[in-house]
Amino acid sequence: MAKFNEHIQLGEPVLPAKGIEKALQAGALKDQRIIALLEDMGFPGIDWWTENMPERMVEVGIAEQNGAVVAGALAAEGFIPVLYSFLFANVGRALNQVRQSILVDRFNVKIIGREGAWGEVGISHNTIEGVGFSRVLPNLIILNPADVVEAEKATEAMLQYHGPVLLRQESSPTPVRVFTDDYPFNIGKAYSVKDGTDATIIATGYMLTEAIAAAELLEDEGLDVGVLDMCTLKPLDDAAIIEAARRTGAIVTAENASIIGGLGEGVAAVLCENLPAPLVRVGIEDEFSQSGLITPERDDLKIHFGLRAEDLVVSVKVCIAKKERSRCRD
Amino acid sequence: MSEKIFCGKCDMLLYFGEELKRRLYMRAIPSEETVLGFYGNVCPRCGGALSEQTVNVVVEGRAKHGA
């Protein structure tokens, strides 16, 4: 059994959306400036909002470009709009409006992007390229929580922070509960789930579940592999990445998103400029998502894209072999 | 160049974005003082007083000639 750090207590699968709902409701009760901005896609805990705060819900319909402009205008008047829809729509379709009406003036708008990875809605809505097209936007913080607890903490921190934030919501597959209730979440700070000496898996979002399982499988084979949770995809925690490379000398990144423009490329840039180390990027290659059967028991897309713990095990071994080869050359 | 402003007491990230003094065209956020004002000059996490003396400002980017 692998030894995990403080604040880790593995549990059953729970939808991260539950944590987002809880934090949004608590935030709305505390701060009257928070407005739910809907784009014909509901809202986390919509029944609670309809019953308790109907005057603080604005439905803009399937008009996401308009939604981004309305959000910017509400923020300019001192409100804190929470814009909720599919990531391909509320940022992807409205990219120009998000850029011009929210980010340029750094308005205090919160965006929750559903199906930032994939869900049952299929290829048209699964936005695996969403992290890539969002990371290039200045002034935007990007959060990608790994479980229900981190989703709640990240949503709470998002509402506390003054400025634009994108929160990528995992809809499926459902990650296991990883963190304890007193887990100290901090925007921009990675959290070491497990220390290791042979390699480090830097995981984000759902892939933390698979990274933990991979580290346990590797321990059975005598390899001591660390796991670093990188919830904040922008700005990345450069210091934690460099420290992981210094300590283990081999880095594997894990994301259920395109490897282009995502966590892997961000980590690669940090390593190349500071402490070059062997790296393997695990994610989705240069392709669009697919439609597939997704249930708690079976996730066709996770298998299709090679994102299971067993796949990560192979990548960690490849990375450790790269490290050994580079030592031989030295 | 990007800039980060952290609470000096609890390390909460208070600002992340373009380096404030390099914003030539957009003046919605003209200074660090304005950013701290968004929080009422009180850290929302730890309750510590926020002033230019109590926060840590980090500017990151490529070093340039004359910078």
C-alpha cells in the first residue's frame, strides 16, 4: 500500500459537480453580488437557485457570445457573474467576446466549462482542446479540480479571487474522492499527493485518480513514484515542477485533454528553461474527441485514448528508462 | 511579462495577469493599490491587512535589455 501525504484519504467515486454546487450555494448566501448566468444548459444545483434566488439568475439562451458580453457588463457594474455552459460554447464559441469583453479589462467573471474533457454528449460537445485554447489567453486563471473536495475548494477560491477564472468541470468519468475536508487548497499551488524518488507523475483533473492507481501498481513492482496534483493549469506552479524534477529526475504528465497546449506542454516549458529532465506527456494526441459508452463501470474513451492507470505505468517506465539512458551518456 | 500579487501573510494569490505598469492601453486596473482595493484592503482568506508593504509582488518574464 502506497504511503500518501497528509490530507489524502481515498474514497468512492463522487461527481465533482456536487462540490461545485455546494460552494456556489455557500458563496451566493454570503455574497449578494454573485449572479448565475445560464446559457440554456442549467446550472449546478439549479433547483436550489430557482427556489432560493430566482432574482439572481439570468438566462441568455443558446447565445454564448451574448452571454460573455452580458457577463462582462454585469462585472463592470460590480456583480460576480458565474457563466455556466459547455466549454466548447462558453469559451470556445465565444472566444472573441471572452477576450474582448472579459479578459482585456480583467473583469471579475467566473466561467465554468462543462465537458472540459468528455461526457455522454459526445464528440460535438467534448472539449478536449479547451485547455489549449484557454491557456494562451492573458489574465485568465484556469482551474481543473481532481475530485469532489478539490472542486468545492477550487470553486470557493474562485469566488474569493477578484479576476477572471475558468473552472473546467469533469462530467465523466467520475473520479474517486481523494482529499480530506481540511485539504488546504491554494490557487497556483500544486499539492504533493505522494512523494517519490524514481519519477513523478504530474496529474490534473480526473487523471489524478489514474495517477494514484498507477503509483500503487508501480510500487508493487518496486518503483517509488511521486504524484503531484496540478489543479491550477494557469499559472502553473513552476517551483513544484522544478522541485519534482530535482528530486526524481523523471517527469510524466497526465491530463485527459489534448497534449498540445495543455499541462504537458506547460511543464515541458518550465523544465526546459529551468532544469531539463526526461519527460513523457500522457494525454490525448492531436485528434478530436469521440463518442462512446461512459458509465461508472466502463469508460470507452478512457480506454480508447490510453488514459488508464495501466497506460500510465508504461509511460512512467519509459520515462525512467530515458533517465537511465541520459545518465549513461553522462 | 506577467505579474502575481500574493498576500504576505497567507500566500493567497490576489492578482494574476499582465504586468500592471506595462498596460499601455487598458486602464481598468491602473495599479497594485487598485487591486488591493478590490478586496477592501483585507485578505479574504486570512483577514490580514493588505497594503503595498504587506503583499509580495512577483513579476515574471524574459529579461530584456534596459529592463
